[in-house]
Amino acid sequence: MTNLSSHQLMNIHSIYPATEGEGVHLGMPQVFVRFQGCAVGCVNCDSMETWDFHAGQKFLANEILTKIISYGVSRISITGGDPLHPKHVPAVLELIRAIRASGNFFINIEAAGTRVVKEVFDLVDYISYDYKTPSTQVKTSVDLLISMVLAYPEKYQIKSVIQDRKDFDDVVSAREKVVQQIPNHSLNWVLTPAYGTNENFPRERFIAIQDWNYSSGGHFRFIGQQHKWIYGPKEMLV
Ligand code: SF4
């Protein structure tokens, strides 16, 4: 097993294999490692059970690694909660180094869009970076977003959950600000229609967002959350 320089306990919500249900890696089998603890506070969060930093289970990096290897899948998504919260970053770095030392894995990090954590981003294969829309009541700094795009042009997607027209218009406006500052970048920006845990499948919302995307120039990739269609919006660990 891997030689670790430190052996810190990591606060984990869950570790499970599942087919990626959203974003540009839709359909790829992955192992999800969800850190327990998030202070971002999106009002429409669909995994509030990951917020409490005192909940979860404690694991060492090599215990997580053993679980990952047992699933026989070479893609890993480190998510949460908020794996980039300063309380988690030392553990996330240790885990990534342990994974790297153990074999050839593709590692994605789910970033809440509130921080660019260079030491983590440098080590992973892919960054899924949220641009938070008004319906979340959390703000993503456009300047921070630009710094991420400029530093990691080959390995990122921006993801935005769209609840309504206000969210869509906000994303269009944020994109225009980014394009003004870095006009030569072709942005990899995904719109995810909101699908709340207490909703029936919001077909009208899906269609409306596709139409808005067309009529505003078609700059965004439109991808729903496949796992919610398959299992229903409340199902966890899928
Ligand atoms: S960052 Fe993720 S886990 Fe945290 S509140 Fe927002 S949606 Fe929920």
C-alpha cells in the first residue's frame, strides 16, 4: 500500500461507484468520494446532509484507496460537501497524492466556485467549477472564474444550475464579462436545468432553457442530470 507522509483522518460522507450523471463526463463510471462538510450554503442544495462538518465517517487515505480499488474503476470524482473548504484541503491533497502513487487514475475535483485552490487544481486531471446562479443565493466571482480558466484552459468545465430566466440571464451576463476580458478563449460552460428533490420532471424548464440558449447565440452546452431521470430526484449515492 502507498507510503503516506502523514496519516490524517478524513471526514467522509460516502464513497460509492456510480455512473456520472451530469456535465461533460456524463455516462462515465466513476468512484465518488464525498467529503463531509460544506459552508457554501446554496439555498437549493440537493445534498444538505453533507453540510455538517461534525457528521460523516473518519477514514485514512489508504482506507479510501482500498475502497476505490475494490470497485475496479479508474475514474474518481472528489466531491462533497465542499472538498475545497480549507478544513478539507490538507486531506484532499493527501488523498490525491495517495491515489497518484497507487496507479493510473483520472481524478476530477468538484469545485463550488468560491475558491481557486491551486495546489489541488495542479494535481488533478479535471476541474468541474461551479458558476453559482442567483437562485442559489451564492455568488461566484467572475474574476476568480477567469483566473481558473486562464490557469487550466485544457482541463475544466464550468457548471451552472439554471432554475429560471433570471439564472439564465445572469449566466449570459457573466459569460459576456469573461469574453470581454479573455476574448480568445472558447469557454466550456455547461447549463444544468434545476430538478428539485420535490419536483416532478420539469420538462417545461428543460425546453425553455434550450430555447433561451438558442436565442442567445447557443454558447452553452445543455446537459440534464441523468441520474435524477433514472432514480428520481431524491435518490442518494447514485
Ligand atoms: S456547494 Fe454543493 S454541497 Fe455546498 S451548499 Fe452548494 S450545492 Fe450544496
